[in-house]
Amino acid sequence: MDSLSCLFNSRSCLSSSGSDPLMGRIISQLVLPFQLLLIVGLSLASPNDHRYNIGDEVPLFVNKVGPFNNPSETYQYYDLPFCQPGELLPEKESLGEVLNGDRLTNTLYHLKFGVDKDGVVLCHKKLNQNDVSKFRAAIIKDYYYQMYFDDLPFWGFVGKIEDEHWTLDGKGPKYFLFTHVQFDVLYNGNQVIEIHAFSDPSHVVDITEDIDQDVTFTYNVRWNETSTLFKNRMERYSRASAKPVIHQIHWFSVINSIVISVLLMAFFAVSMMQRLKNDLRKWSSGDEEEDKEVGWKYLHGDVFRCPSNMPLLCAVMGAGTQLLTLFSCLFILAFLGVLYPYNRGTLLISSVIIYTLTSAVAGYSSASFYSQFVETGWERSVTFSAVLFLGPFLFMQFFLNSVAVSFGATLSIPFCTILVIILIYTLIAIPLLALGGLIGYRCRSEFQAPSATKKCAREIPPLAWYRKTPGQMFLAGLLPCSAIVVELHQLYATLWGYKISTLPGILFFMFIILILLTVTLSIGLTYIQLTVEDHEWWWRSIFRGGSTAVFMFAYSIYFYCKSNMSGVLQTTIFFVYNTCICYAFFLMLGTISLRASFMFTRRIYHAVKSE
């Protein structure tokens, strides 16, 4: 069950000043992200916070509006002609909140702690024909709005539609604008625990026709006590996203995938070990007839030949290792409770900070691996690793930002935020990248091949289609993707719907299964490749491991076609971000596959040498 659907409950259920100097805003946004480095629990509400006395003003901010079926297509709240305060005062936001598309602004609603209110007039507003047209278009597209009350999110629909079957005159459809909100707030002691908002069906305005109308917006407030503790107040949103039956089916599907994957890997490993033992026995026996069957032994002079585009290959390893470190750190933060539902912008700001700090990992990984084979030129591999992922990502973000600006969406990134990101990467990420590369070069260890590499490469015999790169990519990508497809659907439903992923443990287990399957298939397919005397395994191992990302992208297309998302903006957002995510998985899984194949190949040829 979608979380917002549960929280709405029904169609009638509602759920830094601009005058600051430019440099001051830049400095404030630059400093805020790094507070997370000093305090791990920055995003966790402390029991000592959010305490009020009777009559204290509790902060209430309006955030954004957008079509219910297009979760990523959001606009500023006052893009619709709601009641506006005399002066709009945008709330100062962190870098993560800005990247998340949050635009919190003050409102005319005033909710004081413990004070009930009845029939409070928010404003008297004269809607002209253009205003009526905007509201009607929003109702047709099923617009909702989002507000935050004491950091608790809640939502409401702008209005409702009644077709001809429900109208008294039989003429329809008719469009009604909600004009009254009933706030029901639950508190425990001096802290806010929960908030609900409902509309009154008797307080609506018919805006079917384009005519000027005088509208009065009102609201009520009711305060009630609850026994729920403050530390548990966010559990409501988690519970709203999971039905018990669906939850059990999810667990069953995940366990089934894990069991099948473990059995497959065990069978594959046992078969591989038995086959390798037979090969090594034939090699050591000296029997010429049996010796002919061991095809991979003839490649000892070519298998460790430096691949083409060595700097680029090492850059893939550097960027993939950095992304693997990023994902691992995000899982750690999720287990620590730092990342939880509706913690505004924490996931994005954590990703930015971790990616920046792990630039040293990318530099070290690419330089150290490159320096094992070539003494000079490691700087190129480090430079490539810096732009291999970030370059295409920034290009696509620039394209997406241009589209969002043209639509006036909140997803568009302000110039100040762009400048902050550039400063962060220039002043922190690039020096760390260079430092990591230098350490990797200084701490390098020369690779000792089990046998000398021949001057001329051995000719590769003709291969059947299923032994070539496309055929191996299909097999290596299909099996891991089929094992994680259930959790992949849950992930997409979280990213592109209103589902809340409340079980990071399951996601972590499936991530481990994905890595183990990638390693197993990479080793097995590399062995099969060597047995047919094909020694060009370096790049192919990357493509084999990364091929899972191709199937992930294909599934995202299927997910989009089955969803109710539509429109140019939402479609652009969906495919741009999915392309970036799948590209990140391609680099990460390709790196894992390359390392596994390299370790396996070195191990078996060392074993042959020892025999």
C-alpha cells in the first residue's frame, strides 16, 4: 500500500530570507553539510528538542505541490493562488533539502501548542478567471500539497472531481476546491507527536466555470493527548507503507531469491573446483593426450598482457571502488538510523559528502592498480577516474536542470547551490583525489606474472556467438537481475512512488547476493573464456559484471510503462536519474567482476606454475 494513499485515507482527507547577501548564503550552505561529519546523529531529533509551552507557536511551513501520479514533478506551493502572507519568507535549507526539491515557506496558518481554534478565517480571496483555471487544472491532474508541522510532513489534495453520476443535475464532471481544513494534532507532554488534516465536504467551491469568485478559506485546530513517545512518532509513516500480507509476501520472495542464489553459487563453485582439479591433474601428469584438453594452460604467456586503454580500465576500477564505498557507507548510515523516511534531504546530503570524501579512494584504487603494470602515466588514470562517473552525471544534471527551470519545478537547482557544489568538489574532492593517487603510486607493488609475457599476442580462434561478449553479457546480467527483481521493484517503488523502504536489512542482503552472484558468474565465465584460448578477458569481465545494470535499466522502462507517470517533466526526471543510477551500478559491478576475474586468473596460473 502506498504510504501517501494510507495517510490521505480518502479523497476528502487533507492531510533565510531572500534579502541575505549572496556570499552569506553560499557560506551558510557550505558549512551546514560538514556538520554531519562532526555529529553522526545530525538528522536524528533529540528528545531535548521540539518542546513547547502552552500557547507557543509551533512552526508550520508549506512546501510544494504536484500531480499525485508524478511524485518527482513538484512546484512551489504558492504557484497556485492560495492565501499568501504579506511577505514570503523562505526557510533556510541545507544543501540536501535544496537538492531534494524542498522549498519551505511561511504561511498564514498559525497553530499554537495546546490551543484549540474554531472557524478561523485564513483569508478572503477573490479568484479571477486565471486563478480558477489554475485550480481547476490542478484538480484535473490530481494535485496534492505538502506541509511540515514541527518537522512532521502531511499532505492534502487541492480539490475533488465529481462526474455526472454523482452530480444532482446530471451534468458533469464538476470540479470543487477545498476551502476548509480541520487539523487534529496529537501531543505527549510538551512535544508534538502526530498531525492529521481533514477537509470538510460541506466547505467547497464549484470552480467548473471560468468566472470570478469570492472564496473564504478557513481552518479549525483540535489538540488531543496520546501515549506515543516522541522517539516513535515517525513510525506512523513506516507503518502506512506496508500491509501485513504484502509484507509477508515480500519476505517470502526475498528468502526464495536468497535460497536459489545460494544453491546456484554452491553448485557453480563445486563444479568449478572439480573441473580445475582435473585440469591441474592433467597438466601435472604429462599425458599428451589429456594435456590437449587443458586449453587455458597455453595462454600463460598472453593472459596477463596489459589490456588496451589501460588508463581507462584503471579509471573504471577507481570510480567503481568509490561508488562501492559510497553504497556501503549509506547502508551503515541506514543501520544507524540516520537515514529514515521523510528526513528531509539527509540521503542526498550524505551522498554528496561521502562521494566527496571517498575521492581519495578513487585516486588510490586507480593509481595503485595502474602502477602495478606501468611505471609512468598514473596521473591519466586518476584524472579519468575523476570524470568517468561525475562527468556524464553532471552533464545529465545540467540537461535535467534546464528542463526543470523551463517548467518552473522545485527540482531546478538554484545558482547558489550549483556554486556551492562546485566549491565543495574543487576545494575538497580534487585535493583528496590527487592525494589518494599519490599514495597509491608511492605504495605500489609491481605485479609479478607467473610467467613471462610473449612479445606477440596469441591468435584467438573463432568463437561461437554465445562465447562472445554480447552472449556472455546476457547470461551474466540476466541471472543476478532475476534474483533481485523483487527488491528492485521495491526500490523503484520507493524512488518513484510513495512506498517507504523500511527494511534496509533486506536491501543489504540482496545487495550482498548481487555481489556474490556477480563474482561467481565472473569467475565462471572467465574460466570458460580461457578454456577456448581467448586471453582478452580484462574488458570483457567489466562488461560481464556491469551487464546487470543494463537489465536494471530495462526493468525501469517496464516499471514506467506499468505506472501512471506521464508528462515531459516526469518522464525526463525518471529516465535521467535511472540512467545515472544504472551507470553507477555498471561501474561498481564491473569493478567487482574485474577484481574477481583478476584474482582467479592469477591464482590458477600460480597453481600451474607451482605444479
